[in-house]
Amino acid sequence: MVAGKFMSVPTAMPRWAMPNTALSHHRHRRIERYLIAAVMVYCCFKVIEWTLSPPSSRIQYDFEPKSYVQLERQQAVKKEFLHAWDGYRDHSWMADGLLPLTGGRKTQFCSWSATMVDALDTLWIMDLTEEFNYAINGTMTIDFRSSAEMCEVSLFESTIRYLGGLLGAYDLSHEPRLLAKMVEVGDLLHGAFKTSNGMPCSYCHLANTDEAFFPSTNVAMADVGSLYLEFSRLSQLTGDPKYQRTVDHVLDVFQRSVNDSSIPGLWPEMVDSSSIDSDDATMQRHFAKASYVYSLGALSDSSYEYLVKGHLMLGAVNSTYEDLWTTASDQIRNFMLFRSFIPGADDETRKILFSGIISRTPGMTEIELEPRTQHLACFAGGMFAMASRIFGNGNDFEIGKQLTQGCVWAYDNSPTGLMPETVTLLPCPELDSDQCEWNATTWESYSLNCMSEGSCIAPGMPPGWMNVADPKYILRPEAIESVFIMWRMTGDEYWRDVGWRMFNTIIHHTRTPYGHSAISSVLYQSEAQVYHEGVMVTTQRAMQTDDMESFWFAETLKYFYLLFSDVDLVSLDEFVLNTEAHPFRLVDSLRGF
């Protein structure tokens, strides 16, 4: 048909195309062939372009086909990872963790070598093949069931760190030994659902397979609402549907109770799993009435995260995740997000949002907002940004961006450059589309007048901060997680520069001879003697504490490394990351986007 188009003779035919001689005919055919070839080449390029960048199913920015590795920054992150990993391997191998100030061994989650298992996929991502194989060999020696006899297993922590760590390492490396190990762990943890109503026992001695357990009565929402991805992926890899069925039942409970709480559409920080399937209708509704406090921080966070990621992973076969997210996100936007008086509000990068804590007790008509944000809630920026693509709500991207900017500002505004666990801010009067301007008079009035507890500024607070209930920094990943997602979704180098600034600040304050430490308070720093490029120097540093969580390897350093690596390494279009940053490969026939 294309050839026929070029062979048709127009009314006003140019002289070079007139078929009055053999030469002109020859030229005509040659030009025709060139045009056909050009069209075919163009079409081929467009097909290739569409294949590489499907227009309707991408989360990541459509990067140009060239390397986006920032090698110097990437290798700096890898160097710090190896510094801490060598400390763990040399001084606390097979322990749950390393004590980074003393070089001691940390015992935590049933002594199942949490740091080693949690770090498996990061070792693979950083191309540390020898260390990866060494850690795999160590993992194969863990007898999870026998060692669980004297240990009360945390279902949530064990699922996201151990089962998630094994799944992520397998999905990246396809190491066959990991498959049997993840089944061993999965079957052990699956025993927690052996209760009268199918809701899990969140803290139980799981070694006794003959024992029936009681569902937890007053438990963190995240402990029961953050299990879908891991058990679903285990069913996909093993072909055994029992794991999927178990968490589908839990999801169904959340769906049935979505309008039972004091703020319909949300679930409180604490839930009562024992009330499900009770003969008493009032008791059935008590699942979502165990508390009247709601947040995106501790106790709740990953339950909302898994609604977005659950749809990404399983949306083609289960629409419940989308339904629950649609309802919950409306309430989060309406009541949980707030703006704060901050210096530099006229700067575009200072147009920011925070996630607070809301409550509504029986008899109250209004929903109360406490303008206290948590480092844990910094994941919400990435969550809303991803949701904007997955569910097609463009406004959510701007919300995600401003939430991420809020956490970046909290880092920058801190005396040490580190965000605390929790901080209470001075809120704007209304959640306007525009950032409220900094008002020094208002700030001073709050500083001088303490009308009621929590309504005045604590001494020594940075501008915009009212008080800090928990000043620690414990190597948390949530802020850099959202910065990483913003980079992958926008391709804006601004986010890499932000991440690099955060990385250098964190390393400056946390590096120890054996690894990296938590910080007791981000509000204060003092003189410290440290080695810098082989020379002892005096500098200002925060007070260190002898603790290094496994998520330093599993999440924080992984996100920093990926931020400066090739954008196809753990692509957000091919993997979904669990709440411990373990990547699970998406299945095209099941994914919702």
C-alpha cells in the first residue's frame, strides 16, 4: 500500500518524475525505493522506541539510552558499605548485627543472622560476588525452625527481613539454594496463621507445628497489613497457593472493616485481630476500633504502602488493593497532610507538605491533627509519586514531591543535617495550595507564650520546629527512599544532588572504626577526633550510640547506591520493592500496571 502511494501519478507531476524516457523511469524507480526504505527505517525506529518506552505502563522516567552512572558517587557509597560489611564479617559474623562502636555482637531477631540475610540482595546489586557467595553459604547453615523453639518470633520483622531478603536475593541471582531456604522460612512463618479465624499471631513461638495459636488482640496495624507482597511472591515462585490464600484472607478483613473505624477509609494504628469472625456483630467491627489514632508513621506505615505496591504486583487479578487505596488516600489528603511555617517559603523547593497524626474519639465530630511528623513517614513521598502513575492521578505526584521536599527540609533544617525520629512543627492555618509565608512574629509569640502543653517552642529549636520528642537518628532509609523514587520518576538531577548531600552528612556523623552508628540526638554536636584520609583531625559531630540496624545494609545504603547507578539496575518497571527494599520481580500477567 505504501508502494502504491508513491507510484500513483499526481495531477501536476514534476518533470523529474515524468515517465517519458527510460532514464526518467529509472530515476523514478530509484527515488521510489529510497523513499520506501526511508519510511521502513523510520517505522523500525518508532517500533524500537515504543518497545523500550511503552507509553502507558512506565513508572520510571523515559531516560535516554545512555549511561546515567555517577561513578565517583556510586563508588563512595560502595566504599562505605564495604567498611561496615567488613566490620560485621570480621567481628560479628552470623550475629544479628554489629555493635559499631565496640565491635561486639548484637542479638535481635531469634539470632537468625539478620544483617547477613537482609544484605544478600544489596551484595548482589553492588556486584560483590565473592561476598554474596560467602553470605549465601552462611545462610544455608541457619536452622530457622530449631532455633525458633526458645524464641518469640516477630511475624512482621521476620517476613520483611528474612523472607523478603531471601526472595529478593533469589529474584536477582536465581541462586537455586535460596528457593529451598525461602520455603523453610515461609512455612515456619505461615504457621502464625494457624489460628481460629485465620488472622495471625504476630508474636509467637512458631517451632511447635502442632500448636494452635491465638490471633493477636491489640497489635500494630502494620504487623498484619504488611505481609501481602512476601507471601504472594512465595506462591508465585513455588506454585503453592496456600501462602497467597492466607494473605488474601487478611486483605479481605481490611476490606470488610474499611468503614468501621472512627475515620472511615482509614484503619487505626492498633487493630484487634481476635475480633474477626466473632458471633457478636459488634465485636466483628472491633478490628478497626482498637484505637482512634491514625498516621503514616510507626505502627501503620507499610500497610498503606502495600496497597499501592500490592496493586502493582497483583492488580490484574485482585482489584481490592486499588479500591482500598482510593478510599484511604482521599482521607489522607483531606485530613493527615499539613503545611508548616518555614523560612524560605517563597522558594519553589520550599513548597512542602508533611504527614501528621490524626485522631477522632467516640463522640467527636471533628478530626484533630497533631502536627508531629516522623522519619518513618518519609516513605509517603515515594508512595504518592508512584501511586500517581499506577492509578493515573496526576495530582498525587505533586503531593509526593512536596512530601519528599518536606523531609529534605527537615534534614537541612536540623543543626546536624540529620532528621530526628519525630519532630513537631508549627502548622499553617489551612492546607492551602500555596505555602504559607514565614511569620517571625508568630514564631516569636509561640516561643514566648506556652498556653498549653505542646503549644510552645522548646528552647533551642531550629526555625519552624516546635519540639522534638525523639531526637535520635538510627540510620533510617525512608527519606532517601523517596528521593530515589523521585529521581527515577523525573530524571531531575536535583534529586541526586540532594541525595549526595544527605549521604555525606550521614557518613560524617555516623562513621566508626567498625561500621556506622546510630545518633543519640540530631540537635547537638561537639568536637570529635576522627581520621580523615589517614590524618587525625578535629571536627564537629553528633553523639554516637552503639547500634547499627540491618536496614542500613538492606535499605539505606542500597537506595544511595541505586540513586547513582544505571537506571536499569532494579528498574521500578520490572521490580516492586518491599518495605525493606527487597526487589521482587513483577509478573506481566498479574501486575496491575
